[in-house]
Amino acid sequence: MHTIMSWAKRIALFPLLFLGTVPAFSADKLIALTFDDGPRPYVLFGTKTPQAAPGLLDVLDKNNVKATFFVVGWRLAPKTWGDRRYEINIGVTCLEAAREVVKRGHEIEDHTFSHEELRNAERKRGESWVLGDVDQGAQAIQAVSGVRPKYLRPPDWVLPADARRDLEQRGYRILTISSENPIGIRDINSLDYLCAGAHPVNCPKPSLTDSVLRQIEQREKAHVYTHILAFHELSSTTAMLPQFITSLKARGYRFVTLDEYMRLVAPTTQQIAMKVGH
């Protein structure tokens, strides 16, 4: 009888082993809101000149949302406030901004140290350089948060297969928009970078909010109700968030950090195997 029941459990749970066919392992409607390319103090805290803009951290606080920030390691060097070509110095360093992100209960994860496209970097410098760049970013983040990052989002989601394999062996979980990851833990590319600047011409129509909601609706048609949203630290993105967050909450979604999302949505195959054996 025990043998029959054991096999029955295995058969019942067998589909769970094929993660690509399972949208999610959570009954909740969940959003992991993530932001790349920071810390950018002028985005996180807002600006008064030349044009007043709200701070991203205050917007998240007002909407009771905890988010995840994929930060670039070089920005965490002392006395660094950003890219002088494009960014506004508001008198706050990136390191100070990162500490404030953590203080407010948000999560910070790895977007490499250099922010170079890693396939080209590997071609020029070898895989060991790529692995070192990721680890260097992780070390800079751990110095701020006290926690070693678990997750890596490579710039532009580009990562050679050998580097992915070796980084996973080192314990990193790789975020991607490709089918390498099951749909429930596959990023949604918001395309918000197309809306940056004073006169964007390629911003999705009729609005960035509508465009991302359409992507979510397409996934819902496939019975997927858990989504990792990839945005960037941009003033234009900050401006659209209040309406966007309100729309998703009205649809029954709950916002969580990426680590909480992964615990709820993507239990490891080891956890599944443990359930099978009981």
C-alpha cells in the first residue's frame, strides 16, 4: 500500500518537475517590481531643478511597495554620484543612496560591476573576466547591505552559456527574458528606456503604463498571474508609477521583493523532491 501511495504522489507531482510548463507555484497574484542601472540619486530622491521631479523612493513609500534594485558596482565607490555626461548631481552619492534604499526595506541585487555587455566582454577578455566582474559587483553590494546578492540580471539580459553555467554553480540565479527560465520567473521587459529623455519618439503607445499592462494581460490569458517587471531608474518611469501601481492593485496584485517572489513562485526542484518523498 505504501508503495502504491508513493507512486501516486510521484505521478501527481510529476508535472511540477517540468518547471517550464508550470506558470507559478503561488495562489497569489504577485508583482516583483525591479529597477536596473542605479543607484541614481537624482532619480531615487527627485530633483527641484531644472524641473521638479518626485523621488522614486518616496513614490514607493507612499504606495506601500517594496521593490528590488539591480545596481551597478562601480557606482558604489566612495564619492561617486553618477555619470557626469547624463546625470544630475544633487549632492548625494550613489553609495549614500544605496544605503537609503536598504534602510527603507528594499532589496539590492547584482547588475555586474562594469555594466558591460557580457558576451562582448567574454570575447575580448575571456570568461574569467566576466565571472570576476559579477563577483566584484556582488562584493560591492554586500559591503552596503551586509548580504551577498542571490540574483544576477546581466546587462541587456546577455550572458554566454558557459558563464551562465559557472555563475549558477557559484550560487547565482540568473534573470532573463528568454525561455531558459520558466514563464513565471521570466522577466517582462517594460521598454521604459524608450520613454526616457525630453522628446522620446519610440515610447510605446498610447502610454508606457498601457504597454506593460498589455504584456501582463497576455500572460494572464495563459493563466500566469505572477510577474517580474524590469524597469530602470529613470525619472520618466518614476512619473508613471503611481497610476501603474494603482491599476495593478485594483486588479488584485500584491507587490513583493524579488527574493520573496522567488520563495513563493519558484520553489527549487530539491524542495519539490522533498515533497515527493514524504
